[in-house]
Amino acid sequence: MERTEAIFFANQLREAREAALHDSEEFDGIIHTVERLGICLSGAIKDFGRYKPNIETQLIKSALTSEIPNAWPLFHTPFSRLYDLVRIARNDAVHQGAYARRLTEHAIQLSLVLEDALRRSEEMSTVGDFMVRNPICAELWHPMSFIRQAMLANSFSFLPIKIGASWHLVSDLQIAKYLGMETAGKSRNHLLATTLEASQIDLKEARYCYTDMTLSKALDKFAGDPSPLLVEFSKSDHSSIIGILTPFDLL
């Protein structure tokens, strides 16, 4: 598999996994991505189960396939068994309630193994290999209610904001402090309706990195400050960003 293909499928799996975490019946996104990966590797359209041998060839460098599950069977399911659990559940007609949640749990575990395997198979070691592309951003004119909603809906701790030619960050902690302890009433309603600009929250200046920066240098930047790094096109131009990198993305 080409490096660009491995990056593409790893990112597709991450996006599908995040969708499944938000909705227990969104497991189809992971399954469809696995099917597309199987088609790419085998060069043919087959049944879900028949992609398994081709996909397993991409998992050699991931310890999560068998080595770790064999050492810690109470915590991890071997890839082969996990794939079969998803295949069997996927073929069943009923995907509701607790059953759907169980299928989604297995699909998410399968996605995590495949993501790790794809990134390890090509020895990915730069920011561009792990960053989240096209990050969700806030605007100064957005009401605090919308910024709060975006953070909660996507489990974000920070949102980038462009001010002039540079970027800043607003954090969940700042939003929580701004809204205070009041949970209802006119005061909270007023705070939620206030724009970010009018709130006068002291925004944090963003730090930058570049797609070809090594992960070791990116990790050095996180030392003492776990806030996200914004990924730029070039070192001399802060006007646009192409991605965002957090310590979470490097796990």
C-alpha cells in the first residue's frame, strides 16, 4: 500500500470512529471504511469476511493485533477474533439498543487496531501523518452558546480563532469560567447570547508547526503546555492553517 493511501484510510477510520463515539448506531461508517480498505488491498469487491486475509497483511508492525492481546487478554481482543465479531454482528438483521452499542464497541476497537497498523506500516513520523485536517474554528462574532455547543458536540478542549493575520485559541476552561456557576436565569442567558468578541475573554496565542516537522519535535513543543499546535502551509505565513495537532492525536 502506498503511503498516501495508508494516511487516507487511517484518517477515514479516525473520522468514522469519532462519529461512532457520538452515536452508537453510526458503526456503519467504520464498516464501510474497512470494506473500502479491503477493496483497495485485494483489488476486488468481495464479502466483508473475505477481506480479512488481505487486511491482515497490513498489520504486521502493530503490536495490537496479537502480541498485546496475548499478553493482556483481559483488556484486548486479538484482531482475528475482533474482525469476526464485527463480521457476524454486521450480518445480523437487528442492530438496536444494547446490541448496536456492543457492535459499535467492537467496531471502534477494530478501527483503533487498523489505524495503528496503517500508521506503523509506513513508518509515519511527521506532523502531516497525524494531524486532523480542516479543523473546526470559532469566529469572534460567534455567540458563546455556539462555541460551547461546538466544544461539547465534538469533545474539543480548544477551538482556533483567527484575529487579523494570526491565530489564537479559546479553551473549555475559559468558557466554563466565563459562564460561571449559574445554571439558569437571565444572567446565564445573557452570557450565552454574548459574542466571543464582546465577552472580552483573554485568548491564548496559538503555537504553530508544519507538516514536515518530526513528531519528536512536535512532542518537545507540547512540553509544559498541552494546548494544540496549528499546522501551517509555511513558516512565514500565519494567515491560513491546514490542520491541528494535539497530544491526543499522537496516542
